[in-house]
Amino acid sequence: MQSKLIIAIDTTDPTIMKNMYNSFKDNPNISFKIGLEVFTSLGLKFLEIFEQPEKVFLDLKFLDIPNTVYKSVKSICRYPFKFITVHSLCGEEILQAAIRGRDEAQKNFTTKTKLLGVTLLTSMDENNLTLFSSSSTLINITELAKRIDRVGFDGIVCSALEANFIKNNISSELITVCPGIKTREIAGSNDQRRVVFTDELHRFQADYAVIGRSILNSPKPISTVNNFFKESNYEYHRGIAQ
Ligand code: C5P
């Protein structure tokens, strides 16, 4: 399958933000992830650069008591963002509160912001997971993914390495949004543990690939993005299309 691309805008430099937006805003297969770095520096003013909330994945990873998550999600869903994220670690009630907040804010919207459940950060491995669980990474992710599916979330943030398992064993309907993906040309920093390279991505059912530093730090972001679509294409790998 061919993954769509989400560029993680992890920078506070407005020139880089504007360049990224202007270079890729017209590509229907590309959206932008605005995370804590941009949000804590600009707040919602980032929408003055990223003018179309429908093309923005707002990744604030909500994790709080259900009432606070409900109110925060309700507040942010005044805007029709493409995706927002909520942590799934602390129980179903928080996820249900997020659905309520989204639905109340967007009852008159034709398309609703999709809710993504965060399982385990891709920077975590077995060593730091043992702090709060003796189960393996896959068991933890399986239980969290079942929870995310059960409450009726639209999708899940997971490593591409887990995407096939989730699609085949939990639900083929859950949208898989996968960070921890790198191009081989830009090595980047090595804080991500469960990494997949773009030329391996065609083997995994990742609906969306989230890529930050490999594109932001590239000397030629447009050619890096073109290479991403070429390298990650299943048909290309089978030699059917060039
Ligand atoms: O630069 P890089 O491609 O590693 O960026 C990955 C992006 O994905 C970052 O914005 C990070 O916050 C995000 N992310 C992640 N792991 C998750 C969820 C989000 O790395 N589980």
C-alpha cells in the first residue's frame, strides 16, 4: 500500500514553517503535524501560517482526568483539524471523554476531526517500558490498541512495525499513523528506537507516515519528499511502476 505523508513541523523557525507549508500545501497526499514545540511557542497563531486546519494533525497528546480532556478536546475541536491525539495509557474514560468533547464541538460539522489514540512512544523500548509494566512491547500495544478500537476512536499512533499486526488482528478500519520513519539519506538523531526506513515502508500497512527531521533537515526537502513517495511505493518495489 502507499502511505500518505505527514510532515512533523518540529521547529520554532517561522521561515522553515512557511517554506514547508508553501512547498507542500497543494499536495493532497501531504499534511502537517503541529506538535508541542510549535504550539507552546505560537499557540493557535500557527494557523496564520498553516491556514487550512483540515491539513493539520494537531499532536498535543492529551493526558489528564476525563473532565479536563473533555473540555480541552471540546475547545480545540472548534477548528476542523484533521487529527488530534489522546494518550490511551490511563483508561477508557479519558478516551470516551475525548469523543464526547469532539462530538459536541463538531455536531454541525460535515467532516469531523479524527481522534487518534497514542499507544507507546516510538522512543520507548523494553528497557524503559519495564518501569510501569512487566509485559512486552507487543502485549502492551495490543491491549492499548484494543482499547482504542473498543471506544470508537478513528485511529492509532503506532510504530510502522506494529501496523500489520493492528490491521490484521485488531481492526482493518483503524487508521494507522506511524512516526519513527527515516530516510536513509538523513540519519538524524537516534532517539527513536523502533525505526523503519522509507524504502521498507511498503511492507507495512501504515496509512500515514509521520516524518520530521528527515525532511526538515534535508538540504533539498522537495526531492526528499519525492523520494519518499517513490521509495515507499509497493508497486515501485515490485518493478511495476517507475
Ligand atoms: O523527526 P522525527 O521524524 O523522528 O519526528 C517524529 C515525530 O513524531 C515527532 O514530532 C514526535 O513527537 C512524533 N511522535 C513520535 N512517537 C509517537 C508519537 C509521535 O515520535 N509515538
